Amino acid sequence: MNEFELIKTVTHGAPAQKDGLVRGVGDDCAVISGNETKDFLITTDALFEDVHFKREWISPRTLGRKALSVNISDIAAMGGKPLFYLVTIGIPKAFPLKEVEEIFEGMANSAFVHRTALIGGDTCSSANGLLISITVIGDIDRGKSIYRSGAKIGDSVYVTGILGHAALGLACLEKGIRSLEVREFIRKHDDPTPRVAIGQWLMSSTCVSSMIDISDGLVSDLNHIAEASNVEIKIFANQIPKVEEFAKAANRCNKDALTLALTGGEDYELAFTVSSYKKDLFEKMMKVVAPTFGHAVTKIGEVTAGNGVKIIDMHGANMHLTKGGYEHKF
Ligand SMILES: [Mg+2]
């Protein structure tokens, strides 16, 4: 049973209707109606030692910052603004108090950057490793949340930033490679930047029909949009943003750069679709505002009739995922 089948199984039978609930299980955040002008967004995410991180790979401060940042990323994926956070921490026996303080300092650091306030939580002892569970509450203009389910045939698909760097960073950590040339990839893995500013801009642009943050990998996350919107998404492999240094470093780690970009997780970039009739307007606006965001925004594909995600090579042929990565099929 995979994670998504498990979610379906365990949520089946639970009450899922309630006055004030705008959107429940199944998107980056739940949406609850607030007042005449705002809706609230709620999301939660946990990091478990030896599942999501190894203590010898990441400092307590960076771990704390990451734990909050990845939650804020889900608020960004709806187009919203983070407001408050709650933290539950499970602390193993003999865990240094100083490191607990550093974890919270790291969270506070991300909280200052994103103007988010700590409002509660719980601390307990843990029999097996450190665990950090965070809930973030945000808000958004009423009725303006961008869901996974809004993509339409003819829409264009875009991503922010560069993909695959965090996955290469993780591969380097796993292989014990710490050289200067890979340090930036490890940093991308350890210390992601949630795309809050552009998420809010995309919401206010009114051009975006669906959005998700890339936590599991581009193909996997776009599959959620394809499924929720009942469409097919075509990605053009040669339009995936590339950085030469990245391809070289990936080669040295015996990894294929394109496969990392398509399947690597934890980039926390945003993937979104732009309505076909607003594409020209969007491209014009993007030219003006893009430099202010400090990261790329790249068109990588289109929404078509069908289901799932297809990767198209430069000759127009489907590429298929094999054990070794994406391959052309002749
Ligand atoms: Mg998400």
C-alpha cells in the first residue's frame, strides 16, 4: 500500500463535512472560511529522525528551519500567507537541551523571514529518535485558494527555480561527498526556501488555474494535479531548466541530471498551470516582475486530454522511467 492509498483508507469514514469547511483532505492545505474577506489555510507536516533526516547530516538549527520552511511551502502552494505555527517535538533520552534550543532558534529564523508567530504546541519524550511535527495556519483572500484540481486542457505548465538540486544534495550526503562543488546542492536539500512571495503573486495575478509545491518530485507532484484535475500533463524534457554545473556534479555522483530534475524530491519549488486564455498576459506580466523574485520561472509543458504525466523528448517521443532513470523509447 502506498502513502496515498493509506490516506484514502484511513480517512474513509471520518466526518468530512462541516459548516465553514471550504476544502478538506487532498490538497496542500485544508481551507476554512474566515470572515467576509479571508479564508484560513491549515497544513501539518512532520520530520522523523532516520526517516526524513539523520542527525549527523544536519545541524539542529538548520533542521528546525527546514521543519518550518517545508510547512510554509504548503501555504505558498495555495497562494497564501503564513501567519502562525504550532510545534510538537518528541525528544529522545539524553538529547542535549542546547540542541532543542537550537532547533527552535532555527524555526524562529524561518518564522522571522516569513512573519509567522509561534502560538503553541507540545513537548514529549520519544522512545525512538527525534521527531518534529509542525502545523502552520495561514490566510488568503476569500475564495482565492489555488487548488490542485483547477488545471484545464490547453493550460500551460510552469515551475519556479531549478529542479533536482535537493535530490543531488541528498545523494551526496548518502555517499559521503562533501566537496566544495556540491555544497550548494546539500544546502538546497537542508535549507529549502518556500516560495511564498511568488505564490502570493501568482494568486493575485488571477492567471493560475492549479498549483502544488514540489516535495516528492516534479512527476509525482504533477501527477496529483493531473489526477485531481482529470487531465494529462505533458512535460517537454528539453524545457526543464538546466544548470551546467549541476549536470557535471550529477555525473560525478553517477546520477542523471534529467532524472534528478524529474523525480528528485524536496526542492520545494512551485509547479503550476496558467489558463490558456491568460497565457500571453501572464508572460507579459512575468517579464516585468520575474527579476524581483530572484529565481527563474520556466514553462515546461502543457495540459492535454487524458491522464497522468508524460515526458516528451526533443523528437516528440515519450520517455519512460526505468531503473536507470528516464529513457527514450523507440
Ligand atoms: Mg505540498
